Amino acid sequence: MIPRNSIATALACALAVLPLLRAATLAEARIACVENGLQKPNRLKGSPAEPMKLTDRMEHFKVPGVSVAVIHEGRVEWARGYGKRDAESGELVTAGTLFQAASISKGVAAVAMRLVEQGMLSLDEDVNAKLRSWKVPENEFTQREKVTLRRLLSHNAGLTVHGFPGYSQGAKVPTLVQLLDGKPPANTEAVRVNKAPGSGFRYSGGGYEVMQLLVEDVTGKRFDEAARELILDPLGMHRSAYEQPLGVERARNAASAYRGDGKAIAGRWHTYPEKTAAGHWTTPSELAQFVMEIQKPGKALRSETVKTMLTRSAGDYGLGIGLAETAGRASFSHGGANEGYRC
């Protein structure tokens, strides 16, 4: 005969487990929606949905590997890798596989905002006041209005160079000053003001390279070191890095780059000395830590700093982040495209 207290204990345990089972079931259902329920971009009203599998879409677009992380109710609910991180070796993508974040680097490069919090930088000061190793060349466009950190981060500084192709393995990589002046071995033109600062939005990766040098001149550290200290480590983004070129240890766990036709990039990937514009290596689950910091600041950024970053400027852009409205609610986002990576 089973004692009554044992029955009561067993019943209590069963009742406690039920919500966990229910939550696990719901989580699996949400995962299944991503893995098996992708929707076409357009559908005729009233027509039945034709869900597609993630793996089928990967095969269709010749994508060897994909990594996904999903935030639900303020935490990373799940993260999974799909396919191969290197088609030749056959090694699989895991949730810990590193990918180039491309232009999403610009959001995480809000490391400059930490320096504003510390009083080392000002959002509305002429950046030439703090730049030491190079200056933004003055011209007729800068006579009245100046290039400021706020304008750099919001793509409103009137600067040139939209994006960067990176450098193949074995190619000479320019210093940051060579890059800004468009001098060999730089493969892009000089970053210059050819429109009055503050006169309107124009996407400029070049502007973020001015910000990169500004951070380095003020801190006396390489940008990747400053980012590690000010943003990455406080958010627990220990795998992530602004290392360019990528170090040997991290390279062992990085996904190789592939073009749209499925062909591999020679040397596995390009190097991006343009760290703030395109040089961040990360995983989706670690990048999610930054996303959650914007949603609920406190680990690395102050609430007032995040509010400033999420303040809309020209071009529906904040500071390092695109701003929009999704299903009637305010939203923020950023995409990215480096040679062989899409995110």
C-alpha cells in the first residue's frame, strides 16, 4: 500500500512538470515553424499557404550552412545550426559556429556610445577635435557644418564610400589611414565629405571607419581591443570578435564563405580591416545578447544611451541601427552582406 504523502508528492511533482512539458512542446512547435513552415514572400489572398522547409531553401539557393537563434520572452529560447560550415571538410554548423556579421557590425560598434557615457567623446562635437592620427579633410561642404559622431553613426555626415569588398587571403591589407585616404593597397576610394554634414541620410560605411579611428585615437587601443573591453565581454559575447584577420583559434570554428552559385571563396573568406563597418565575427546566439541589451539595457549600456540610439534621424536610422514599424509596433533591425555571407 502506497502512503498518502507519497501519492501527494508524486501528484505535486507531476503538476510541476506539466508546465515544463507544455513549454517544451510549444518551443518545439516554434522551432518546427522555422524548420518546416517558411512562407513565400507573396501569396494570393484566400489561397492556401504552401510552407517550405529550411533545408529545401538552403539547397535551392546553394547555401551550405545556416545558423539561427530565436529570442522569446527576453531570452534566447533556442539556437541551432543547419548544414555544413565547410562543404569541403564536411564539418557541420553548430550554434557556436562563427560567421561574419557584415554590416550588422555597425550596431555592435556602438562601443563609441560607451565612450560618450564615460565623457571621452561627445555626440555633437567636431570629430577633428579628438582625431589625432588623421583628420577629416576640410572643404566647402564643412565650412558651416561639421562631421560629428552622431552624424557618423546615423549616416548623416555627408561622407562617401557605401561599402567594402574586403581583401582576399594573401592580399596586402591597408592601414586604417591608408584606407581612409584611398591609398594603395586600399581597394576603395578615399573617404571624403562631398555633401553638407547634417543635410540628409546617405549610407556610408566610410563614416564608420572614421568612427573606428576616433575610438582608437581616444582610447589608445586597437578597435577590437576596445570593443572587447567595452561591449563584447560585458555582454558575455566571448566567442565574438572584431579580429581582422581572424586569429587561428577562432578560425578553426568559423564558417567558410560561399558565393550565390555555391562556389567557395578562395582562402575561405575575405579580411575586412573595416572593422566597424563590416568586420565583426559572431554567432547568432551571441549577437542576440546585443539585441536583448537594446531591448533591456543595463549590462553594458545605460537606458538613456539606448533611447538615444533608438531616436529616429533622417533615413529611418538611429545610431548604428535601422528603425521601422512591424505589425504596428516600433522595431529595430540591421542586415548585412559581406563577400560570401548574408545575415
